[in-house]
Amino acid sequence: MTITRRNFLSASAGIAATPLLAGRVRAATPARDADVVVIGAGAAGIAAARRVLAAGRKVIVLEASSQIGGRCQTDSSTFEVPFDRGARWVHNPETNPMIRLARTAGLELMPAPQGEKIRIGRRNARPGETEEFLAALVRANRAIDDAARRSDVSCASVLPKELGDWAGTAEFVLGASFTGKDLKEVSVVDKARAQDRDNAIACRQGLGTLIAKLGAQLPVALSTPANRISYSNRDVEVNTPSGKILARAAIITVSTNVLAAGKLKFDSELPRRIGDAVAKLSLGSYDRIALQMSGNPLGLARDDVLIEQSTSTRTALLYANVGGSSLCTIDVAGSFGRDLSAEGEQAMIAFATEWLKKLFGSDAVAGIKKSSATRWNASPHILGAMSVAAPGGQAARRALIDPVGCMYFAGEATHDTLWGTVDGAWESGERAAEAALRRIGALPAAPAAAAPPPQKQRRRARPAQSAQPRGLFD
């Protein structure tokens, strides 16, 4: 349910006109528009709002853009198949509540591609070469895990020197493609704590379609940015272009880059820990270039994923023949992807075309019919891709979880192990909603926290069909 500007203003005017009872010695508590106001209608915001409604409490969701989904956006009109411009996988199908909700909503789920092909020049890697690459990944992961037990330094600083011809490819796979940043900008502790994401699930209609459907019946006010927030331990007032909203608690799900840019103003200065955490959890860069081809000029199978042996991180990831169509996407990330995106869509398409020529020959790109490219860094309500902790900054994730007055932060950046995923965003939204509901008395107080279980080792020697880790946009 989308709240229009007209009924938003009507509701606000009605509240403002409510007379106070005469004869009160102390001022009456002003009527509130909602129990909880949620800022942002991405996966975290949708999850939070659904949880508040399930508890029988009133919620309003404010979304600055004109559509639900945040970093989950499906383009269903440009090409012959749905094109996920942002996130396209969810994970952990045995425990992920989004899987059940998707099926209930009548959407079709399927396993994401499990294998990756490796291109060396104009040919595919031989089995022995693939094994060499997997062994290089295992050594790199082991070095990162070992370093994380000692101190929180950059992943690049601990990489083994003997990765040989696979050094550039390993850096791309573990850094830019997984986190949106080069390994020199990535905390070893953050990387080591990242939960395995091998069992990925795709939605045939698009992951953005799924998030939009899960939020379709919520009271969402689109094109209604939260400009300024006044907060205390008792309530929160949110100023928007359409009026003010008073609630007993707020859940803030905007990205760390949006917070860092000061797009959301606060009447009272936030605790220093919030500013420090936001600075240490900035978003990486991850963009997708889509090319609709004539026929199958690359000679690849349905949903084939391909990377190349590269001497640097100036490379990409190919997802070919999406859903059995002639659509191929080329993903660019990290510092190279950020610089390329800044040059504009035409430069991005030109790179993708030349990259495919290098790997498959000029004939492979002779029949491009349509093209499109994302530029998430320039999206004013997002300003990037997924969060990753800077060296020394992993503890910042937990610093964002503690409330500020009656405000709670949510989003993938606040998840300790599922950061960078839609799953982590969804879980964080539910966690924040339950904390807010406990504050307002809608849920019993949480039991005393037990000591966390010891962190288990998550790095394993991956089989040949599972070289590629999964990030939020991958």
C-alpha cells in the first residue's frame, strides 16, 4: 500500500488539529502517527516493517526514491528477461525466511549457477589449471584466516607471495568481486568472519521483484525522504517534504554512504561511535553492464559464469545467457569499477565490448542489440554497492547495533557475518524491529545474552565447481 502525498498531508493535518483536553496540569503527550517509523524501503526496511505489523503495531515506511527495493531492483522492461540491476542472489535456503516468503508469494526459485569457467586468453582453462587456481584461493583464504587471529590488517598485506600467475585473479575474486573493494581496503577479520555463501538461490522473476512483492501491502510513502530527525529516549520526530511524523521509535536502514554524506540530518549530534563506524564501513563499488546479443555468439551455456586469468584487478565477471536468453552481464567492481563507472555508461559499455572481444574475438560482439549499465555510486539514495570494513574496522559493525535514544540502525552493514548480502539486510531489519518493539512494550524484554559460541572456521578447500564467493550484487 503506497501512501500518497495527499493522504499523508491529510493525516498530518488531522493530528495537528486534535484538541488537547482542558484542565491538565501537565502537557498531554502528543498523538503519534505510528509506533515505529522505518526509514528506507530496501530489504532491511521491508523486513522491519513486516515484523512490526506482525506484532500488531502501527508502522510507516519512508522511502526517498520512487520505488521499493533499495539495492534490489529488477528491470523487467528493457530486455526479454528480468534484469537484476543490483542484488540477484539470496543464500542459506535451509534457514532463510525469504525463501518461504517467496514461495508463498508465488514466485519461482531456482539454484544459482554453481560453477565458474575460467578463460585464459582465447581458450578455457584446462582441468589442471583450474586446480592450480583453486589451490591459490585456498592458500589466500588460509593466509587471511591466520592473520585475522592476530590483528586486523588489510587482506592484501597477508597474501602469499607464491600465487604466481593467479595472483591478479585471486585478488579480483576475493576482493573486488566479493566485497566491491580491492583487498588493500578490506579487513582480514571482516573477510574471515564472512559466512559461507555457496548455496545461492535465484528468483526467476528477479530478486527486486521479490522484495517489491514482500513490501506491496505495507504503508510505504514513496518519494518521501526523511530530511531531519529529532529524537529522545521517548519518541522521535521525522521531518519530510510532506510533513512531520511522530513515532515511539525509528529504524534507520539507509546505507552507510548516505549517512556519511549527511543526507539525513539529526537535531542532536549522534554519538561518536556512529560516525566512526560509518566511516569504517563505507560501500564498495559494484556495477553491471548488460548486453543483449544475437543468438549465442560466445558459445556458452545457459547461466554460465566466467572469469579470466588476469594480471590485475582490471577485469570483470561474465554471467552469460541469463535464464536461457541472449542477455549477458559483465560485472565490474573495486577501484577499477569505480573509476570506470565515473566515466559514464558509454565508457562502461565500451569496456565490456572490448573485454569480450579479447576473450572471444570480434565476431562475438558484432550482434549487440541492446545495452544498459548500472551506476550505483551515482545513485543519490544509495551511493555505492555493499559495505566492507576497512582494516582495523571490523568491530564497527557491532557499534551500529546499539540504539541511539529510540533509534535503531539496520541494513547489511550491521550484520557481523552476512554483511554484503540481502540475507544479512533482512535479518538486521527483523532484529532492529524486535528491539524497537521491546522498547515500546510490544514484546517481552530479551533474556540476558549468553556467551557467543566460538567462531568456527569457515574457509574450506572448495571443489572446482565453486570457486566464486557470493557478494550482495553477485
